[in-house]
Amino acid sequence: MEEHRDAPEVLEEKVKQLAELVRASEHFVAFTGAGISTSAGIGDFRGPDGKWTCQAQGRQVPKSVDPVKAYPTATHMSLVELQHRGILKYVVSQNCDGLHRRSGLPASAISELHGNGNVEICEDCGQSYFRDFQCTRMRKIADHFTGRFCSCHGRLLNSTIDFGQTLPERRLKLAEEHSRKADLHLALGSSLTVHPACGMPAKTAKHGGNLVICNLQKTPLDERAAIRIFAETDKVMEMLMALLAIPVPAFTLVRRVVIGQSESEVHCRAVDPHNAAQEIGLLRAVDWDGTGITQAALGKSPSVVAEQLVHSRQKTGLDLVHLKPVLYFVGHYGEPPLQLDLSLAHEVNATLSFDPYNQVWTHKLEEREPASEPLHLDKLYGEHHFEYCLKMRVEKRNMKKTEAKQSLEEDFKNSRWTAHAASKALGGSGDPRMAEQ
């Protein structure tokens, strides 16, 4: 798709107008697409070297940075700061790269309509799991099974959405509500062609709000925009933040762990920095007594070890008044192990901040209960996933629905056995249901 760029003086005037709209706004919403992550080294879809463009032209898609190792861009960090200050009320995103959440945006402030490559969801109970690795599917087919299992023994499903698959109902509803309420909707780096996600900015324009579009290519909503900006999103956001006199913060990787004890054990679990009810798989190991960690303890695969949400050991031999656990991470940004010095008279909530540019950890220890919000179980995700897989089997294999259903159920069962065997081979716990059999 042909790219366009505003002349410097035109761009400056447009961003000034955008700054005035931001200052006057009471409900500012941002909509983001793949274009905001290209400066992080992650490829887009419809740009000159985008995935769909290259495929249509018979060219090889340029190699992209692994999303779990990518650094959030100036656009990501600007949105984080605006949300933190209460200026930006909500973000609606088509992106699955996980950079919004890694940049520091709370889950409560964003609808990731096309899923998140670091999140998997139980097909039985709807519990979500946030991982510090890509939750890829076992096979590149409709079935989203990752090969891991929920505490309820249900299969865990990759949360990214395929074309033709139902979008997450609750997140879609929140996106629609905020878009209708918005008096300013800023669309950043999106071609605005994928439905129903692209309908969110259109809702704002329909309900009388100002729509501002920043993208290098033209979009179907250009005529409805109050301001149409042709420029890179990072450049626009840096200019906007300067006009608002708000510094763009540097990316800091924020982690949070809770360390406590039971009658016989000490334990450590990683949780979402904004919501302690959401446990996160990011710890590979904990050295409780300073004796060191063997390579075997770190595991053959970081993803297998990081599945373990709670790391514990017996209290025997530990000085709980002068406990010095060493935490080992997956380490996508080169995070070295971190030693904490604490007294475990009470549960300790530790906020950990890592500067990836200087490779330095800082931390703050608090003896208080970390803030928690209820986790919203996506109980329809598994049902919609099954319906999608069934539809694909009927359409692609030309099967009758009853035959396709029986075939699909058998395939799901076989996938459990395959995942169980693979997990055991890598030192994981496997599937409890298979172990019982």
C-alpha cells in the first residue's frame, strides 16, 4: 500500500490541533494497530514490507524481532504515561505482540481484541494465564491448544484470534462502550480494514466524537476524521507529548513477586504488577539458601519451567529472619538473577524494576497485601473455540457436522496424550488426567 507523509509544517500544525483536542477531551480513547510496533522491529501486515503485502507479491517476509524480546516504542510508552496520568481513558488494540502489557499498561485499561501472544485461556473454566514466553499452538491448525493444562485439568488455548473466529465477548463490549463514550479517538498505525475491530473508531465518529487517524497509508475512515495525519506514530506521539509538556518515560520492565510461608514451606509466586489475583509464569527457579541452581533445575526449556506459578521448598535449614532468596527469570531482556534480603515474619510483596538499557535491577519490599481485583473468567472462550474448529473442519474437509464433531473430539483427546508425553520428556508435570489413566 502506498505510503504518504505530511510536509513538516503541515505535520506540526496537525499535531498542534491534536494537542488542543487532547487538552479539551473528557474521554480520550486510543486505537492501535501493527504500525505502532514496526519501530520495535516487529513486522506489520499491510505496509510495503508487511506480511500480506509480501505474500501477495510473492516475496519473502523480512525477518522480525521476537515479540517477547522487543522493546516497547515511544508510542507505547507515551500511551502508558497518558493513561497513568488519567488523560487517556482506554486503549483498544488489534495487536497480539504483548507490548502494550509489557510496557506497563494495566489489563483493566485495554481491550486486546485479537488476543495476546503471551496469554492462554482454559477451554473448560475460562481461567487466563499470562506467560513470559510465546504461547504458541502445538500445530498450525484451527485448534489453539498450547500443550499446557489448567489447574482444573482443562486444555490451555492460545488467545490469538484467527480470521472468522469470534472475538472475546467481554473485551469487545468494553471497547464498544468506551468508543461510544469517547469525545476523542486517536487511531494509530492501523489500516482500519479488519472488522469488527475497525468499527470502534467509527463508533466515536458516529456518536459525535472527534476521530484522529495517524497512519502512513490511507484508510476507509479518512473522510470521517477530524484530523488526518500522515506520519510515523512515534514521531507524532513524541511531538504531542512535547506540546503537552509530558516527558515520554523510558521503558522499565516491572515485575512483582509475593513471598510468604505456610506451616512447613516457604513459597514465591509472581503476580501481575497491577492485580495480584493474576499469577504470571516468569520465574524459572528460586535459590532459597544460596547453594546455587543447577542447570537441571533451570530446565531444558524456559517455557516448561516458567509454567510453574509457585516455587516453594521446606523451611528446614532456612533463616527466615534473614532470608536471601535469589530469583531466576526467563530473561528475554538479559535480566540477571536478583537476590532479595528480607525477613519473612509477614508476607512480603516485592516490586521489581529492571532497566534493560543498563541491565540494573531495583526493588521495593513492602509487608502488605498487594492490591487485587476479581479475575473475569472467559467461560465462553472454549465454547467459541470449539465452534470455530468445528466450522473449519466442516468447510475445509467437506464433512457433515456430526462426523466433524466426532472427529474433532477424538483429535482433542489425542492432543492431550501428545502434550502429556512431550511435557514429561522436558521435565514438566504433564496432564493430570493422563497420569491418572
